Amino acid sequence: MTLGRTLWALALLLLAAVPLASGWAGSTAWALFAGAAVVGLGAVLGARRVGMGGEPAVALLVLIGLFGGYLAARGAIGGGPIEVLRDSVPRLLTAARPAPPTADLLMPGVVVVFCVAVVVAVSISGAGRVLVGPPIGAVVLYAAGALLTAGAADPHGLVAVGVVVVAVVGWVLLDRWEHESGVKSPVGPPAAALSGVAAVALVVGLLPSGEAFEPRELVRPPVIDVAVANPLPRLAAWAAQGDTELLRVWGPQFPVRMVALADFTGATWRASSLYSPIGAVAPPDLPAGKRTVTAEARVTIGALAGTWLPTMGRPTATSLGDAVIDPDSGSLVLPRGTTPGLTYEAVGEVDRPDDQELTTAVVPDSTTAARYLALPNLPLTLAQYARDAVKNTTSPYERAVALEQVVRLNRVPDAEAPVGSSYARVEQFLYGPDGETGVNKGTAEQFATAYAVLARAVGLPTRVVVGFQPVAEDADGVRVLRGVDATAWPEVYFTDWGWVPFDPVSGNDSGPSAAAKREVLNRLASTTITPPPPPAPGPPIVLPTPAPEAAPAPEANRLWLVPALVIGIPVLVLLVLAAARAARRSRLRRAGAAGAWAHVLDHLHVAGRTPPRHLTAPTIAETLPAPATALAVLADRATFAPAPVRTADDTWAMARQVRSGVSRAVPPHKRLWWPFDPRPLWRKR
């Protein structure tokens, strides 16, 4: 293995590994891939020096790489070597994008790079001059990166172009250098075919085009049943802790969320217990809004115990590889539980529509948003109270703003108030008898639940979120969130604009600006601000449960792409080679006797009878069928005569006769490849 080949192969692998490394957060992945490529190439070089053949070296080193990957990931995945290696790729495909750089998630990429480097090293360690191994290895790594990132790793094709350039430059320079150095390397049809495949694959396969294929759609994400506790009742306990530090946050001034509660039974809110890896392809039941901002935060857990992981917005990535998510609510859970001092990074998307968009926004119908409108056995008194509160409103946004003011007006937060989210507690909180405990007083649980119940009663899809509202940063840019900062707030879903928070406790941070809310309240005046309580409780009414929505038809299976590519690329290569050979024959036919003789030499080349370069045309013709000698003389005259020489028009027919004579000596099955053999395309005359 020459030094030039090794360095060229290493450069190709390192360049092609750049898109693959972008599938993991940070720069750790590329550094490990570079090390794996160097180790793979060096291991083969060492094996060659001790006399080990190519096939045993590949088998031994690949087994070593797979076993090393098992040792690195067995702690996180569990099970035997087969189970660990089998589950490593599905775990990676269902992880966040980009994936956290943990040992179990990095293992598949490192093993792939190492194995590719081993195979590439064996392919270039012989005396052959058809150097197809490194470009094909680069194609494999680039394709793996494109699949892992759904085409996002190299959107403009810059890395692909770089790989093509490095491959072509290496082919040209190494071929010339080894030829001048006297390296003998017979080139056969299979090697030439691989050269053609590699060239076409580099140009066609690397350059990105069209809609990216998403392999995550082919993986069924694991569903984990996590026993979680509803944190709403803990708001009072956190408030009682006062200045106890629950967590620290570095990031933008957005609310910090723990859990979004969508399922209301009439007595309490229930959190989802089924979670999947954060990168699983599972869209939420209500899509995100059209206008979002990205929030990146770093969180350190203090006295906040439990399994919930505070984040900002809908989490899209996290540095904790074992965190799981409810795709509908965006609630992030750590099944092993949080511990004081746990630090992690999280990236999320926050819906941020502007005021004008909300003014004209609509909400989904009762079938689409049935889960967020459900009010089992809603009492008639609450239903009437909600209708009175919004009777003069004209849009969903106005109803949402009016209800925020209605719930907040003349009511005060009280950490000592009775807890609970039942209809009875909501009625007591809103319009219970004077002097009764809990009337017009409550924790954030009662404010958020009262708003959600009234909003659902008037057709606004609503959920309750438990978390922390923004607090001021200290001198180091850190926000310290204490027990007194824990709260809950409702969110209303608007079609095309996503989930918008409202704050019935203070009315300050409710998504829309204060100016927009004041404008709505001024129009509504007092008619919707103080709705009279109903005179007497009535019997509860049972709202009909909407029929379950039919499951959408699954998208067309894209597994057909794999056999299509496997069959289509070789066919495309053959068509390209056949067209290039036909174009060459056309040029030679127009060149007269010299072109006819060049056609004969092309045929000798593909037949494996390449004559030495120092022989003259008549000398070569002595070993060929007639009329080779006459054609050789005509070609010499046409090439070397001081003035143009007119030759007969049958020189091409003479070339065909010689070609037929040469072909008869070769079995038919060996002649099948001749029309596509690319060697005449770069044969020097």
C-alpha cells in the first residue's frame, strides 16, 4: 500500500464523513470517525506487513470493530452482542436530530466508518491501478450521512462536489505516478466496470436532488410506558418551599415547560404515560404553527425531583440520549428520574404568531380537536357561565382574551387555597357562596383549570401547562427558578398558528401583546367582564363524545427505492458506457484509415490482446487475420505521409473483417461485456 494511495483514501473518507458526522451534535462525532478511519487503514497496513491476506484481514478486523461497538453500547442498550448491534441503528434513527453524542448512539457511525476504512484499505493495498475502493467507500459514508439527516447534511452539494474532485484528482495523479514508476497492474473488465460504477455513482449519487428519503419512517419507534405523576397538585407544595432552588436555566426569556396536560376527566388532569424517543417520526395530533422561533437552553436540576425534564417549547433535541417524549404534548421525561446537579441541553420550537394573525385566526373543528374539547359530564352551570362570558365576542381570539379577564377579575392567588381540578372545585373557585373556603381564591391550578374548562365549553381547544414563567437573570446570565416561581397556565390552539399561552393569574404573559388584549377588552366593555353567576345549580349535561377520527391512510411505502436504486444505477452505468463507446466508433469511422486501425486496436484491447506500445502497425498486423496487414499499411501512410493520402473507402469494412476474425477466437459469453467495456475510452493511441 503506497503512501500516496493511503493519504488519498484517508482524505476521501474524512471528507465524506463530514455529512455523516452532522447527524450528531457537536464535533465529537467527526473526531471519532477520523480516528476510526485512521485505525482501519493502519490495521490493514499492519496486517499486510505480517503477511496476512486481504480476506482474512477484512474478516478479522470487521469482527474486532463489531465487538468493540458492542462493548461501547452494551451499557445503554443491554442484551447480548447480536441484540446490541441489531438495535443500535433503530435507536439512532429514533433519537433526536442531531443525536446526542453518547456512546450508544455514536457506536453505529464509528463501526461503519471503521469497517469501510478496512475494506477500502484492502482494496488499495495490492498492485492494481484501478483505484475504485476509496471513491466507493466515500459514496457509502456520504449516503449514510444523507440518510441519517434526511438530506439536510449537505443541502447545496458542496461536500459531494469536493468528494468528486478529490476522487478524480486522485485517479489521475496516482495513475500517472504509478505508471511512470513502472508499476505493472493489468486491468480487467470487472475492475473497469467498477471504475465506471464509481464514477457514475460519484456524479449521480452524491449530488443531492429532489425530496430527501426519510429512513425514520421505516422504523417503528419503541413505545415506553412511564409511570408519571401529575405535577399540578405539587404547585402548592413548591410554593410553600418558597426560595428553594428547583433548577437553573441558561437561555432566552421563554416560559420553561415541564408537562402539557390535555386529558381532562371532569375530576382531574391526566398526563400521558406512553412515550417514544425524541427523534421518532410521529407528528403531533395538532400540527405546529407556521411562525415559530427556536429556543436553546441549558438546564441544571436542583431540588426538582421526579421524571419531568423542563424545556422550552416543543423539544426537538436534547443532550440526554435516554430522554423520551410525548409527541402530542411535547412533554419530555427521563425514565430513570432526575437527580440534583443533572445538567443537559435542550432545543425546542416555540409558536410565536403576531397579534394581527391571531385577530383573524380560527380554531379546529370538534372532530379534529376532540381531545382538547372534551368535558365529560359538564355541569350546566359552568356551560352557562362560559356562554355568558363570551356572548359579545366575534372571533376565537376575542373569546380567549375575554375568558382570561373573566377568570382573573376579582380573584387572587393563594398558596393556602384548597387544591383540586374537579368541576366542583372550579365552580367553588368561580362563583361559590361568599365566606366559603376557596371562593375567588386558588393556586395556579385553579386559575388554569377554570380557564381551560370555560374555553372548552365555548369551542376553544385548550390544554394546561405546568412550568415556570420567565424570571430576571442574574449577573452571570443565569435564571434561578425557585419553588415560588412554579405555576400553571392554559394554552389555546389556533389553526395554522399553534398553541398560544394565556395567563389568567396575572394577565401579563399571555402570548399576545398587552396592547392587543386591551383593544379587545375595550371593544367588549363590561358586558363580558363580569358575567352574573347562575342563580342555582342545574343537572349536569352530558356532551356527546365525538366519533373517533378515521386513521389517515399510511403513506406509500418507500421500500421500493432500494431495489430501484440497486437495479437502476448499474443499468444507467451500462447505458452511459454504451453511448460513449458508440460515440467513439463514430469519430473513428470519420477518421479514415487511421481511425479504422484505431478501431482494431480497441478491439484487441477489450479481447485481452493489447499489443506492446513499441510495435509498429505492420508488425502488429502480422498476428491478425487478413486484411489486417493492408489496413495497417494504409493507416501508416495516412498517419505519417508528408501530404494527405487518399485511401480506399473500404477501410472500415477491412477493420470489421479483422474484428470478426479476432472475435471468433473468444467464447461468446466472454464477448457480452465488450460493447460496454470502458477501457478504449481512455486508451492512448
